[in-house]
Amino acid sequence: MRRTKRWAATLAPTRWHIVWQFLLATLLPLVMVLHVDPTTPATADARLYDRVMGTFPRPPKSEIQIIAIDDESIERIGPWPWPQSVHTQFLQQLARQKPKAVVLDFRLGEPQQTPEDDVALTAALKLAPVYVEARNDLNLITASEAAGVRLRTKRLAPVVAGAGHANLVPDAGTDRLRFIRLFAGAPDALKPYVGALVDPSPAVQRAVAKAKPLCFGIPLGAAHSSVSYVEVLEGKLEPHRLEGRTVVVGPSLDSAFGVPMYLTRERGPTLVSSAEVHATAIDALQQGTQVSVAGPFVLYTCTAFLIWTLFFAFDKMARVAPLVGVAVIVLGVIWSVAALRVFRVWMPPSFFVVAVVASYVLWTWQHLHKVLGFLKAHIVSLSRVPAGNFDPVVPFALGGSDTIDRYIGALEHAIARLLRLQMLTRQGLEQLPIAIVLCRADGTVAQLNAAALALLPEPPPGLPSLVDEALVSIIARLEVKANIRPAVRDAHWSQALGGEYVTPQGKIFQIDATRLGDAMDPGPATWVVVLRELTRQRQAERERADWLNFLWHDLRSPQINLLSLLELFEMAPSRVGVAELVAGVRHEAERTMTLAQNFISDSTADARDYQFAIASVSSLLAESIAALSSAATARGVRVVLRSVQDYHDLMRADGGMLTRAFVNMLENAIRHSPSGATIRVCCGVEESLEAVVTIQDDGTGMAPAKLDELLDRQAGGDTDAEGNDTASCGSQSSVEAAPDRAPPRDPKHGFGFVMVRQVVSAHGGWVSGWSMAGVGTTFAIGFPLVHA
């Protein structure tokens, strides 16, 4: 949760963020309006414009009539340009038809004629309202010709109804006409479109009066009716045919001097003459069906508002920002189509597309800049973390200029450290002697080490491993031993793992689970499950119970004997004398003390709390023999020590524990030897590798089965066919290990020999022996030397 808040604070809008938004929303629309001409649309804009214009309904029946200067007229009158006398006669004949207005789509006054022709032409122009094309290209002719044209234009200006430009400019790179400028010419001598002077609609009149530099589009229209120029000139036209109608006089489509161009109609682009274009434009201006182009203020306001809206939308819906941008582009196209179709206003959708793309680029750049700043700060801090014992990599030093290469190097350095840490963590987990399982939040196994694999059952058929399997399902395949927690409804899966489980190999373990990380962290949790093995602990508890039972059994026997002696002594008449009572009490007391001492010695040996140091085996034997000299003298037994002095017999040993083991061995030999017997103790060195100690007595001996039980080996071992001992001083054969084992239930040897086996095993040695009833017993003990 804290991490999420920190990220949100890092990516929140800052002062510079708002400044960049303001600059983009203010300057980008201004640049687009000033440098992008909406009447020269891009390819996509043009296709959309043409498709929508092709769906416009046909206007009402037009009152425009075209008089075409066609090939027939040129053949009968002569090559173009014709003399002014021809046009004078044409205007005189046309005036008899009483037209509403006459628009000439050609230039009067060319070629230059006599003054009489000019006077006649001027008189003819007064017969009907005539609108002519104003000259704005005088710089393209000679000075003398320009002077003549100015003179004729000045002379004709008072007699015509109006003069304006007739410039029809197709889109750049194409021959398709989509828009006509309402005004054209030099900035100080702008001329309105000649068609806008012929009885226009009120809106067009206001635009012309205010000299607004607007553009308008020509909507779909039907082809206008046409008559030949020569028919009017020769007076062959029926009377009143042109009465009250607007007449456009100009070249036909098949004439040699006309400039045809394409208009968008319902069947697509159609090639028409310039006279047809003027007729369609005049018709639209009179009926008010022309298409207006959105002005700079409208385009600027819409684009700026769109950019601000996009910034807000991107910040609120950052995850789906690309989809928001695409949706806004689609809405912009729909708005452009609706404005053109319903309001007859053309707003190029490319403005919206550029605004969306620019907004998204700036928004992503700002967020990327913030993210890079965050990453740079954390990469530097991560790279400068002091290296520990598990990270010998030298911390990365940032130097030089603030370039992206420096932070790429720092990121590579941080990644290398994280990969090394991941490798060390994985290897450490794998090599841990404790069984550990890493689980996901749903209880499935993500990773486990070798110790855990040794405790868990094999995966079911069809699964390569236990990974991705639910730990509860894995544990369910094991035998439950004890301590099952009561089931809790809707409890977490970790609560269902309480108890002890037994593997098929007889190992016992208990499960402890804990969650890693902060409980308030909304991220996916990782659970560490420890399989705590209890095999040795439970075995030790069983052995302890056996020891206690055995101790109770052995200690109970002398106490019962004591009570029996006392009861016999108290009987009347007494069946036991004082001497017998004292001897019996002494015997049972000594027996009790021996059992207690052996129990303490074996418990100490089993504790494995040894203090090892360099010691001589023969010296420890001599100390043990000296400690038992009084006991041997009381029994009338002689103990003889013979050691080989040619080699040293040094070993790493706990002197106290090893001496106690030797004492136990010698006590057993003294106790089982008759008076006058000799116990032979020998210490030798076998090939400079180990020291071998032998203890041989001439006592009562024991059966081979009893000896095998003491040595914890199968019956019939370590004796040859003749019953001779196979271990002698200085040599060793038939070596048998003496592992830890529960004590044999032998009242004569009991704890003492178990303690000997444990101490010898702790010193890395071995114990072997030979015995025969009535002959004696020989034990051999081997220890590794310090240099072996």
C-alpha cells in the first residue's frame, strides 16, 4: 500500500506538467490554424469530403442557363478570340431575351479594336445587367498592352452590373475543384467572386459587404441546360426562353480554349467546363446551399478544447489511453461528417487527428520522463548499496555527463547484482539442511529444496514434479501420526497442515507455515513452509522411555531383595542371621550404586558434549588401571599393561570420557575373573594408522550369542573354527562398528558396555570381541591416530 501511494505521488501532475499542457493546448492549434489551409485537405480529408458531398440531395430546379461557346460556334464565327463587334451583336440579341443577369466567363476587350468598336460594345453592355471578370494579371503583359487594357476596363466599369474574379483553382496536385475563394487578388485590391455579385443569398451579401476572406464549397448539382453561342448571335433562339433567368456565357467542355476540371457528383468526380462550374456555384450562392469552411477562430477553439479534454481523459484513464485516443479520432471524424452534412460547415478531421496524436505523444513523454526519473533515482540508490560478503561486486560509480548510457550501465549493474542475489538465494535454499517449501498464496508449491523432497512423497503419475501442486494434496498422501488440529470452517490452507506426519521411509516431521512480507501489502503473498523433522527427537524419546523402564526394572530388583531379607530377618524365629543380613544389604547396595553410576555414565556419553584434545592411548590406559588397583587387589586379580613404544599412539580424545570407558571395560573383566587371575591389557599401533587396545581375561566368559548382543552384531561373528581370539596386541581383525543402540537387558553388563560403545563411536573407533564360557573374554578397541 505504501509503495502504491509512493508511485501515485511520483506520477501525479506537477507544475511543469500543467505548463506543458497549457503550451500545447495554446500554441499547437494556433500553429495549425496559421500554417494549415483547411481548403487543401490531406488525402484522407479529401476522400471523406468527396464521399459526404456525393450524398447531398439535389437542389431545386435551377434557373441558371448556360450559353456555350462550342465548336459549332467557332466553326461558323471563326477562331477565338472573336472581335468585339461579334460580342456587341451577341449582347444586343441577348438583351431582347430580357435575362435577369448575364455572367461572362471570358474577357472582353481582346483583341484590341478601334474606338468605334469600344463605343458600340459599351452601348451593348447597357442593354442588360452584365457581370464581367476583373483583370488581375496585368503584370503578365507588356506595358503598352497593359495601358490599353486599363483604359478599356475603366471605360467599361461604369456600364457593367459588376466585376469580380473568376479564379477556379483546383486542389494542389490534382485537377479537382472543391473550394472557391470569396475574395481574390492583390491584398490592396481584393475582388469578390463574380458569382457572389449575382443576386446572392443574404448571408453571402453580408460576407461580401464585410470583405471576409472566406472559402465555400460547391455542392452536388445537376447539369444545367445549354444553348449555343451562335444560335443567340443569329437570333434563332425562341423568344422569352431566357427571360428572368441568369445566363452564364463561357466555353463548353469540348471547346479548344476552355479549361475543364472535375466536380464531385453523386457518381464520383465528373469533368465539367468552367461555365458549368460557375453556373453551379452561382446556383448554390443564390439558394444558400454552399458549403462554408470553418473559420480560424472556430478551428482554434475546437482544437484547444479537444487537447485539454484529452489531457484530462488520459490522466483519468491512463491504462486505456490509446483506446481513448482512437475513440476521440473516431468521434472527430463523426463530428466532421455531421457538421458537413447537417450544418454545411467543413471542419477537416485531420485537425482532430493531429491534436490527438500530439496530446498523446506529449502525455506519454511526460509520464515516461517521470518514470525514467524515478528509475534513475532508484537505480542509483540500488547501485550504491554497500556490498556485503555475499555480493563482492564493486558498487557502480556514476560519472561523466548526464547521458542515458550512464543509467543503462547502472541498470545493468543493478540487474547483475539482483541476478547474483537470486542465484545465491536459490542455491542457499537448495543446500539448506532444513526442509523448506515456498508456496504461493493459494497453497500451490512454487519451489522446494532437496531436504523437502526427501520427506515428501513422489508426485502422482503424469506430473513431472511437485511444483504447482497444492501442498495440502501432497500432505494428504502421507500417514498422519498425531496432533491433528481441529478443522475450522473457511480456514486458511495453512491451518489444515497441523500435526505430525510419517513418510514411507519412517521419517517423522511437523509443518510450520508463515507468510513472508507485510500483511498489509496488497501484492501476492509468499508462504514459507518448514518441514521440521522430528525423527531423531521421537527416537530419543522412545529410547529415554526404554532407559527409564530398564532402570526401573534393574533398580527395583535390589530393593525387593532388600525387603525380602528384612522380612526374613524379622520372622520369628529369624531365618537369616545378622551376618547374612549385612552381607545381603551390602551386595544389593553395591549393585544399586553400580547401576546408577552406569546410567549416569551412559547418559553423559549420549549427550555428545565432548572436549577433544591430543592424548596418548597408553597413558589413558595406565590411568584407568591405576584407578582400579584397589578393586583388583580386593578381588585378588592382577592387571598387566603392555604397550608398544616404537610408535607414538597419540589421538584426539576426550580424556575423561575415554578413561571412564576403559574403567568400565576393566571393571567387567575384574568382576568376572576368579581370584588369582591375570588381566592382560595391550596397546599397539597398526601400520601407523590406528591404535588397537586389547583387554583379555581368564574369567567365566559368555556365550557367543550374548557377546554378539553386546557388540550389536549378528551371531556367529569374530570367532574362528577353533574358538581362538582373532585380535591380538598390535593387530586387528574382524572389526565391528559399535553404533548407538538401546541398552541390552543384561543385569551383568547393562549400561556399562553401551556407554563404551557410544564413547568409542564418538571417537571414530570400533569395538570387537571373542568369548567362550569357562575360558574367558577378549575385547579389542581401535582408534584412529592423530596423523592418520
